[in-house]
Amino acid sequence: MKMTEFLRAASKCERAEVAERCGTSVSYLYQLAGGHRHASVLLAARIEAHTGALASRTQGRLRQVPGRTLVLHPGLYRSPVPERA
């Protein structure tokens, strides 16, 4: 799921939870989603992990945001989160 789709589908509280757990703001998440900024590898990994954890509690309404979609060079990104089959 793209970050824009995730933010659109998530509630205000869910967006705030992801931002807080990742150590950033909701506004910065929107900047990443819009392509105005690129995440560091560490922030991308945090977003991937925390959106995945949140998505597992929403019965399929939300899905994990892949960190590689948020960094400047996605080919160099290695996900710390194991891929789901």
C-alpha cells in the first residue's frame, strides 16, 4: 500500500500513532507521501514496521507501507521486516 493510500484510509488517531512511534509528525508523513521529502533508511524501516503492526490490528482495512517506496534510492533499501508470504 502506498503511503498516500495508507494516510487516506487511516483514522486521525492511527496516523498520530504511526507518527509518534516513528518519532516524526503527521505533517512529515504527508510530505513523504507526496514525494516532497524522502525518508532516511532508518525512518523508512520504522514506518514499515509500525504500519505493518497497525495493519495487523485492522482486519485488512490497512496494509503495510513498504519502506523502499519512501527512500530516494529504493534499490539500495533492505527491509528489516521479513516478507510475508
